[in-house]
Amino acid sequence: MRWYIITPNVARIAKTHFNCNKILGAELEMEGGSGTAGSHWDNAILYEEIMNPNVHEIDDVISYFTLALL
């Protein structure tokens, strides 16, 4: 089972970012506990995104995905 954010803005960004018109939205993280799974962008897909579940030693970015969701 996978969870996605499916809103018009997020779907538009995902389609553009991945160059795929069949994408419904952006995938959410499925690993971790209740504070992580289903509430952050998937780490494997948006690694440097500030809203992924991992803490990085590099500067994270606020991606178009998060801006589209806001």
C-alpha cells in the first residue's frame, strides 16, 4: 500500500517534475512511526526536501512539492 498527496497543484508539480502525465500526485513516506509514515514526502524520491523524514547534515530545500501543497 502507498499513500499519496493528490491535489491539483501537487499533481501538476509531480507530472512536470517526473515528466509523466499518468502520475496522480506525490508519494508519502511509508516507513517509521506514526509521526513519520504518511506525514512526510517519501525520502527515496525527495531526498533533500525539508519535509522528508530524515535529518540531514546538508542544507535541506523547500521544494515545489511543499510549496504546491501549501
